Amino acid sequence: MQEKLEELKKRLAEISDLNNATAVLGWDQQTYMPSGGVAARAQQLATLSHIAHEKFTDNAIGHLLEDLHEYAGGLPYDSDDASLIRVTKREYDKAHRVPPALVSEIALASARAFDAWRKAKDASKFSDFAPFLQRNLDLKRRYAECLGYTERIYDPLLDDYEPGMKTAQVEAIFEEVRKEIVPLVYAISSKLNMVDNSFLCQVFDEQKQWDIGVEAARLIGYKFERGRLDRSPHPFTTSFSVDDVRITTRFMQNYFPAAFFATIHEAGHALYNQAIRHELERTPLGDGASLGVHESQSRMWENLVGRSRPFWKFFMPRLQAVFPKQFGHLSPEHVYRAVNRVQPSLIRVEADEITYNLHIILRFELENALLEGRIVVNDLPEAWNAKMQEYLGITPPNDAEGLLQDVHWAHGSFGYFPTYSLGNFFAAQLFVQIGKEIPGIDKYFEEGEYHILRDWLSARLHTHGRKFTMDELAYKITGEPLQIRPFIAYLKNKYGEIYNL
Amino acid sequence: MQEKLEELKKRLAEISDLNNATAVLGWDQQTYMPSGGVAARAQQLATLSHIAHEKFTDNAIGHLLEDLHEYAGGLPYDSDDASLIRVTKREYDKAHRVPPALVSEIALASARAFDAWRKAKDASKFSDFAPFLQRNLDLKRRYAECLGYTERIYDPLLDDYEPGMKTAQVEAIFEEVRKEIVPLVYAISSKLNMVDNSFLCQVFDEQKQWDIGVEAARLIGYKFERGRLDRSPHPFTTSFSVDDVRITTRFMQNYFPAAFFATIHEAGHALYNQAIRHELERTPLGDGASLGVHESQSRMWENLVGRSRPFWKFFMPRLQAVFPKQFGHLSPEHVYRAVNRVQPSLIRVEADEITYNLHIILRFELENALLEGRIVVNDLPEAWNAKMQEYLGITPPNDAEGLLQDVHWAHGSFGYFPTYSLGNFFAAQLFVQIGKEIPGIDKYFEEGEYHILRDWLSARLHTHGRKFTMDELAYKITGEPLQIRPFIAYLKNKYGEIYNL
């Protein structure tokens, strides 16, 4: 049996190397690649993905997993070997059920849809994109049918990003969140001017923005000798091994929070990958548990830490040293309030902590309705705008700032959006737990001792890599599955105070 | 037959994508990779190479080549299809003859030897490296036996870098060159002080060095939108497609020529790859003909152009604009003479145009003697130093500046060195030819019209990619095989004038 396990690991290591090579090519594409490189890079990426997919769906892997099934059953659920066999089987079964021809069709359609989306967005004309969206939907329906489901067609799609999570569970959670948040947004909407953030909109030298971002990333524990920071139009984190986890950020000359919080956000993702146990490398376990769990880490560092009062008590002198003219005359409290200003707005990625989740809920509801045929593509603009009005009290003036703003549907990534909010909820739940286990954590934050939180997260969560699902991790760490109470309480407490509700 | 050809091309395209992906990983390793990334990157590179090798040596490719043999015979020798089949068969036959186990053994041994070499070089102690060199030699002898040869064991090794070239041919050429150059070196050695280059050894701001290097690269026609310049410890050129050809350089704060000529040298390599016909991409023809032919291009732009009088007549005002303090008071003639100063010295990569070839001849003679058992590894230091004294009139004071200076033998790359000099000779031969075809080429150079040379090279040489060998190209372009007369005449003419011989 050990031989079979070794054979499985050998095959998975090769596939993992291919996936990591693909990630290097992707990183290069988004950071340094000259414009001339586009066409060849697309071919190189397609070839690597194709080979990795072919090797992963090889029947030999299926046979090895079958042969190892009983062996895994005799091991503790959370052992490395049992987890490897379990998680690999979960991913193999999914990959194996989808015919390669459909995989290629989806890749081709989404490449075309991406192109159409970019143009439609530039022209702010949804109707130009609609046929491509329709095609993506049709293909993803076929994809979901291949994977199979018992309750909802959205289930197998969601499962690609958030393994084990069910549509019904998300629906119930979102329903509750929406009921709590919409009134909060309406209450704050009448008091928007209570918070002044105009001083965040001055000219900030780019090199200095870079430096203060690096300082913050280092502070929370990002290891530059095992990673690096670069510029890219859309910030992202990518990992080629536990010891090479890279982040990117982007700069806005006239708005300080853009680069600063993007850097902390990505560093939060990177802390996760940098702390996965080396033993899990070159296996399917050598990655984050899911998109939602990953997002819980980036959001925790960005929002629960980076937008907290204790953080700014510590960090303010550092900020003032770099930008004396812009911040010298202000108190930590000024910055704390300014970076937490609530403002119902059109664009998801610019949204504050409260309204952000309404953007997500809207997308989740609409993509479900589309997939289940409760609305058709042509009705989407109207449905989008109606929900924007209902949840946020605003209506997009055009398609570019409305339903064309995000790339996800052009990529065919239906089921991706909810993971952002699930990450927010899980982050708050974990934060309550650490508060119980380490009394006075805020005091550590005020003193710049962020390793307390980082080490706790690493030992409880990061180290496990992809062994467990989000609910399993929630149980393991907090004794409960995913909860939203902590997140709602956090919002009400924090914003109730800021806006005197 | 067309179907078989398409099948062959499809397979070769996939392998080409893998090789280009490997090149991206290599570029990243030498430019931006954090130190933590080393171990995982070695695995990723090994996996990609292994898969590419496995796919290339697949019997199916052998069968396709056999089936296509007759078809190719009916086509013109220089047609794309005949060339593709011929060159692929040449490389397939070699790759197929070497057992995969030996390939792995060589990779492992050279990785270990590289490590040992680095340490031995730091300690300047050849005896620490000797057993690893012995191991590399033994393995490369076995490798050469697998490939087979009729005359010299060095033949199949040389052929890896310079297809079609024979040891006896190089030996004859080098013998003649040595006889001409050694007296020249001795003659100049008594007049070293005739040329002052002290003004090249001032402080030069790195950003300004960068800018002037970019200006020179652009001037000779390097396209930045289809490439980019980065820093790396050892300058190199790498290509991921015809439209993504990247170069690197390195900076010495106190010596202007280091970065400047490294940038022109690498841009010269890059011009070659940027001008290969798109139709040859994703096939074994989509690369340079050989290391020697590649080097002919880099050396031509670096030395025959960049170290020429007409170049400095044109470029001097540009240099003075960037470095007024350092060069404002000097004439083009000052710089022309200074960048052509001859100085017999210990280190190959710092050598001038004349002595450089003696460094190469020495290495070629010694690696041949080692492989043929005419000397043993333990005798190498003595043999090295004796030849240095004979050819250059100097004796290395230690191993680090003697036989440990180059990485090639640690990599097991026996047969690589001569290509540097072959490139020098071929460059001079091509230069004579363009002089015949385009009268007054110097005038164009004085006016900054470098596209005349570049377009000529692209049309005559670059466009063909890897279709022809060096000798074939020499015949095709100049009507003769590789010649050394033009190179010797060039040296005697240029340095005879500078040193008043």
C-alpha cells in the first residue's frame, strides 16, 4: 500500500510542479510581460493546463485512489495521508466527470467572452456582451450537469470554489445578513457626513506609498525573503511554493487607502500560503482550503486589523513619518474613522465593509436566478438595477458601472462571488475565538505585536493547507460551523459607535 | 502525408510551449525570484524538462519522422517542411540515443558539481572541485559514447552547441588563429600605455547607465514592446516567443563599459530572436541556428559596431548629454580608443577582442586533452597556468582567477567554449560581406542608421531561425564556409592602427 501511496504522491508532485509553473507564467503575464508576449503566453498557459489536466484525470490516478480507499479509512480523518487521499479523490472525481471537449469549449468560450466583456464595458453596452454571457451560462449548466447535484444546479459550481458548501446554506446565511445590513445601510445613509475622509484624497508620492505598504506587510509578518511585492493593474497573491509567495499592489496617486489596504489584503493572503506545512507541498493539500477561507485571511488583516483603532494607535507615527505633510496634524482617531467611512456606491471593489456584502448578495441571487432560469439574460440589467436600488438605495447610471463592472461572469466563474462574503463572516468568527483564547489581544495590536495573531492563525488554520473545508475548520477552531453572528455583531458595534446609531 | 506532418507539428508545438515555459521560469529565477524560491524552482524546472524530454523522445515522433523522410527528400532543402523534418530528426536521433537514466545522472552530477564549484571558487581551491569535474568528465564520456562518433570523442559534445561542426575543423582554425594572435598580443604588451582608459573608471549613476543602455539598444533596433531589460548577476538573453525576447544586464558603478556593452551584446542576441519568421515558431526551427551563430550576432553589435569609430562619432553627443561631467571634455576618438584598450588579463569575460580568443583556445585544448585522456584532472592547474603564460604572458596567482573562473565545466558543458570564438570569426566574415553589398556602410553608422545592418542581418540570417548550420549559413550568405581571414584582418587593421604596430 505504501508503494501505491508513493506512486500517487509522485504523480501529484509532477502535476503540482506543472500548476506552479503555470502560476509563474500567470504572475509574469500580469507584472512584467511585454505587450508582444500576449499570444504566445496564452498558448503556453493552455498547453501547461492541458498537460496537467490530462495527467490528473489519468485513469491510473483513479485506480490508485480506489486501491487506497480502504487504507485511508483506517487512518485518522485528519492525518496527512487520509486527507491527501480524501481531497485528491474529491477533486479527481470532479475533474474526471467533465469531458475534455467540454473543458476546451468552456476555455474557448470564456476567452471570447472576456474579450467581448472588455469591449462591452468600454462601450458600456451590456447587449454586446449578452450573447457571450448566455453561452457561458449554457456551458456552465452543462458542466454542472456533468458533475451532478441533488438540490441546486448552483451546488457543483459553488463547490469548485468553496468545497462542501451548499447553495441552500449560503442562501439562508445571506438572507439573514441582508435583513440585518440593509437597515444599517439606510440608517448610516442619513449620516454620511459624520465621517470626513477628504485628507485621504491628497497627492501621495508613489515610492513613499510603496515604502509604507512594505512596512505594513512586514509588520504583520509577510516574509520578503520568501516572496516579493510588485505592481499590477489588479492586485493579487500567487504562490509557487510555501517559500515563494508573491503579492502585487496598485497605486492611486490621489487616494492613500488604495495601495495601502490592497497591500495588507494581499499580504494577508500570503501569510496563509507562507505558513502551510512543508510536508503538504507538491500535493493537492499544499494550498489554501478554499477561496472563502483564503478571503477570511486577507479580509481579517485588511479590515479587522488594518481598519481597527488599535492598529492606527500603533501605526500612526509611522504613517506620519512617511507623510508628515498629509497626516502630521491628525490623530489616529481621524485616520481610523476616515478609513471606515461608509458610502453606498456603485462599484463592488471600492465598497466599504458593510455595503460590500450587499454587492455580493445581489450577484449571488442573480447568478442563481440565471442558472435556474428564473430570469433570462436580457432581463439582467433591469434586475441588477432594481436590486441596487433596493439594497443600496442607488441606481447605476450605465452598464459599465452596473452589471458590467466585474470580470467573473465573463470568465464563466459562476459560484465565485459568495466566497468573498463567506470570508468576511469566517474572519469575524475566528476573531471572536482568538479574543476568547488570548485576552487583551487589542493591547498587543496597540503595541505592534502582530505575531500573536499571525502565529495563532498559522498554528490553527494555515498549517493545515487544504486538508479541511471551511465548515470543518470552523468546527475545529471554534467548535461551531460557519456563523454570521460574530460578523453582524462586529459591524453593529463598530459602525454603531462611529455613526452614533 | 500532410496529416502526419500536422501531427508532428502539433507534438512539436506542445514541446516548444513546455520549453518556453521552462525559459520563463529560468528568467524569473535569475531576475526576480526571492531566495526562498530556489528549492521548489529546481523541482519545477526538472519536471518541465523531464516532460519535454519524454514527449520529444516518444517513439511516435520517431515513426512520424521515418514516415516523412521520403516526403522531405522530395522538397527543396531549404523549404520550411524539409528543414523542419531534417533538424527535428537530427535532434531526435541525438536525444533518443541517450538513456533517460544517464540524462538524470548528468543533471544530478552537474547540480552537485555546480555547488562544489561555487564553494571551491570561493575558497580558491581546485582540489575540492576536482572529483566533481572527474565525475562530469566520466559521464560526458559515456554520453558521447551513446551518441557515437567516428573521429573524436569531442565531436558529439561540440555538436550539441554547434551542430555539424567537427573538432578537427575547430582545431585547425584555432591553430591558425593562435599563431596570428599570440605575436600580436606580445607586440601590444610592450605598448599597453598608449591607450588611456582611466576616464571609463569614474562613478556613473546607475539610472543614467540604465538610460544610456536603453538608448543604445533602441538605436540598434531592439523592440521593447516585444521584450524588456532587467538586471541580473550575469547578463543573458532569453526568448519565450518571437514577440517576447528579454535581455538583462548588470551594473558596475565605477566602470562604464560593463553595463553598456553587456546591454548591446544582449540586444544583439535579441535582434536575432526578434526577427525569426513567425511561421517557424513553436517548432525546433524557431530558435537561433547555434550558439556560435548566436554569438556572431551579439559580438557583431558589441564589438564590430559598438566598439567602432563610426559608432562613437554618432553616439558621443548622446553619451555626453547623459554624462557631461565624465565625457564632456573628450572626443569620440578618446572613447573609441579607450573601449578598445588591449590588456592581457586573467579573466575571460573581462578580456578584450584580441586576447579573448586565447582564453577560448586554451579551454578548448584542455577540455579536449581531458576527454581524450592526454592529461588527467589533477594535472589541470599546471597545464592551465602553463598555457596562460605561453599565450598571454601571465600566470594566475590562484585557482579562483585561473581554472575555477568559469562555470561551464561545473555544468558539464564540454564543447561549449569554442562557440564564443567561432561567433567572433563568423561576425567578421559577415561584416566583410555586408561591406561588399552595401558600400559606405560606415557612413550609415556615423549617421545612426543602424537599421541598414539590422535589416540585412534579419533578411539574410535571422529570418531562417534554426534551419541551417553555421557553415551552411556562411555558404548561403558569403559563398564560403566559415573563414578566419576576415577576423584576423580586422584585428590587424584595427589594432595595428590603434597601437601603431
